[in-house]
Amino acid sequence: MCNNCTLELDAGAGFDSYLWSDSSTNQFMEIYYPGVYSVEISKNGCSSISSTHVSEIMPELYLPNAFTPNSDGLNDVFEVINPGSVNDFKMQIYCRRGTIVFETSDIYTGWSGYYKGNLCFGDTYVWIISYSYYNEFGHLVNVSSKGIVTLIR
């Protein structure tokens, strides 16, 4: 289950009665949070109980391996492709000499290929991102990742 999503559990069709762990009595149960959910189904006087554990998936942030800041409207900015629900995001981009050419704390802000107002050379740059998220048990998980991106001119 992704953060801020809903999930619909289906107990199956054709039973005489349904009793979910939240006391609802429909075939379907809509859930909003990770946890353990159970349902008791009955048909012709027989019943069965089933449960499932729903956990939140770890947010994975994807970054492209190249971009072309040429103002054609395609791949002009190096940015996180699927910004998810994360905390304390930070991205830094380094040139070959180790200079930070771009830095942001806003997951929705990408690098346009400029450094101090000047267009950077076509080259390979190193990116480092760090962020945190809360797992299904409420624990804060810290993640760091690094990779390379090619600025194509």
C-alpha cells in the first residue's frame, strides 16, 4: 500500500454474511492505513475467518540517467520522476572536480543544467540524494542513494 492511498479488500462474492474487523458487513472493505484486517464469511450455516497484513511500500525515488537542457520541452530538467511521500529530502549534484553545482531540499525542484547562471558543459555529474519516510510500524527510515547523470548538449 502506498502512502496516502486507499486499498479495497474483497472477501469474495456469494456469501450469506460478511463481518470485517471494523464491524462492517459488506463484501468489500476500504482501508486507508497499513495493519492487520480480518473478515468472517458465512454461507449455509458454515463460517470461515481469514486475515491479511497490509504494509506500506517503501517509497522509491527514480532519477533519469541523462537529460538534455535545450529548451525543447523534453528532458530539460534533471529531477525526481515519481516524487513520493518522503521527509527531509535533499539532493546535491557534483561536477568532476567535486564542486556542488546544484542543491535543493524541494523534491519538486530539479536541476536545469546551470551553475551560477552559466550553462554547464555536457559531461557526467554525480548526484546524491537523502530522504526519510515512516514505515508501517511508525519508525523513521533514513535512505541515502547516489548515482550519475549525463548532461547532453
